[in-house]
Amino acid sequence: MCYLLGKVAQIIILRESIVALPKSDLLLILILTITSIAFLLIGIRLRRYLSQEEFRQLVLVILTAIGIRVGWQGIIGLIG
């Protein structure tokens, strides 16, 4: 819920900048927003079926995988 309210506040504050974006960028933002909300809802449902410890482990694995990928991209960016 906090995420959603934060995004609404960002949209209100950045309204003029958002309106000035090309339609392709607006479409990309819309797709990413819908995807984020869908995964948020999936996470909420998963939490109902998993114990709190299992849910934490799952989040830890996902964040670790994302961190490794971002780190790898950073190393490749520095080398290349």
C-alpha cells in the first residue's frame, strides 16, 4: 500500500514532466507499473500460503539474484 501511495504522490509531483514524455515512454511506464502491481499482488498471495520464514527466504533469494546481476553488469560496464 505504501508503494502505491508513493507512486501516486510521484505522479502528482511529476505531472508536467510525465505529460511531456513521448507516447512510447508513457506506454513503457504503464506496462512496468501494471507489471509491478501484478507482482505485488502475487507476493501478497504467496505470503498467505508460505510461512513468514519461507517468505523471507524467498525474498532474500530474489534480492540476492538481482544484486548479483546488477553487480555483474557494473563489473562488465567498468571493464568494457
